[in-house]
Amino acid sequence: MKVLANDGISQSGISMLEAAGHEVITENVPQNQLIEAINKEGYEVVIVRSATTIRKEVIDACPNLKMIGRGGVGMDNIDVEYARSIGRLVFNTPGASSQSVAELVMTQMFSLARTTYDANRQMPEHGSADFKGLKKKYGKGIELRGKTLGIIGIGRIGQSLASYALGCGMNVIAYDPFVEKVQVSVFVAGEEVKVNLNMVDMDTLLSSSDFISLHVPKQANGSAVIGTSEIAKMKDGVRLANAARGGVVDEDALIEALNSGKVAAAALDVFENEPAPRTDLLNHSHIATTPHVGAATQEAQDRIGEELATFIIDNA
């Protein structure tokens, strides 16, 4: 089969596919040229990440397209139900990047707790001239140990984050309308300890958490999970992290809450207007930003590529 990995695939995935006799093309095709390229080059499989969309018009216009793969968790950039209804195989890699995303969120929370993201911005420019001033400004951090982390969405990534946070001594609570009970593994000195998470309702999570992290898909109706009304129920000085999807946090409401001090700081790896996020978010002194790199580790990319390759090989 001829495979177009339009948003890339790891070398380990390419090697597996080629060893099985498949041809893999990784040269990116612009979205407006995708239909023409699929038909002209005879691609039977298209693999995407978050940049390329495979909507009904692409699916209908490409009758020889047999498989659509998404390297990652969410498949909101693919018309999954429609594709499957007409016999196309649609697949993703839901577990491959969980640990990497969870580790990024832990990084974000440590950074928010000590304001290192902003100190790193200011030190090169002002560190020599105003060292004592910056020390005073950034010397008011908090510890994670003993704080309450509220996780909204307790799937694979949320569970992985819970495991890390529990290992750091945080109190973890979670809300998920589709889950009643969750047990996670915490590894201590090579030993596995099973912990039952405290599942709570949304209002309890919002009012009880010192840190809140979202791990939910983009909502079908386009609405935000966290908006003005939800922020009003939070503790004063709460810290938020979003490494899920742009739009699940209302960006206008977040800016307002940061400016008022209701939210002490936020970390965003995803944005509503990717790949051109709002500059007021990027420049805000209380927002730590990264360019949608939650799953961008060597280990996760290898796992994603290998899972994609395995599915294609098994279903060719």
C-alpha cells in the first residue's frame, strides 16, 4: 500500500512499514492540494496529526482511500463516524503519548508554582541590572506538595498525570462524567502502589483545587469547558493548565481572570487559533506557553509511529 504520512511519522514507524512492503511518503501536502495528491499519487492510507484535516469532502473525493490514521489521541480533525459509515478504517494511538503529555503538565505546574517561565524571560534582559529586584519579584513561589490538583477528564493522560502528581505528594481529585471509579498506579522505588482516585462533581473540583488541568476533547458544540462561570467558582489564586485542545478554556475569560488576579497563572500548550495564537496570550506575564508539544518526545513519537504501522500492517 502507498502511505502518505502528511504530518510526519517516526523513522521506526517508517522502517516497520517499509519492511512489510509498503511505500511511505512524508513530504507534506498543503490542505488545499490534498484531494488532488491522494488521487494522483494513489495513496490508500493517509496518516495525520493535528495539522491536516480529513473531512467529508476529502473522503468523498478520494474513493481509493482505505485507511485514515491519527497519530495521537483526539480525532476532531477527522470526520470519523462518516468515514467508518462508508467502510473506511479510521484509527488512532490513544495511549502512546499519555506519559509525555503528563510530564509536560508536571513541568508546567512546577513552572507556574515558582514563576520560572517569566523569570527566564526577564533574567537575560534585566538580571545584571536588577538582580535584587527580580529576586524579590520571583521569590514568592509555592510548593506542589500538599496542594490539591483537580483533573478534568480522567482518561489515559489524566490518569498518568494523577500518578505523577500523587508521587509528588499532591492531593488529586478528578471529574469525568463518563467515569465513576478510577485506580491509578504510583511507582515508588520500583514498587507499584495502587491508589483509588477521589472522584468528585465539577463544582467541588472547581472550588477545591489549587491547580486544575484539563484533559478533555474539543466539545462537539464548540463550547468551552472552562469559562467565566466556572472560573468564578474557583479558589482565588488558582493555577490552570491546558494541554488538551484549544477552545476548551475560554481565552477571553482566562485573560480577564488573570488580569483581575482570580487566576494566579496559566500554562497553555494549545490555542484556539493554532497555528497563529493570539499575541496577548503569548505575551501575558502570567501565562506560560508552549507550541503544542505535549506529545513531542522521542519516546512518544516512536510509540505513535510503531502503533500506526502495526495497525496498517495488520489490516492491509
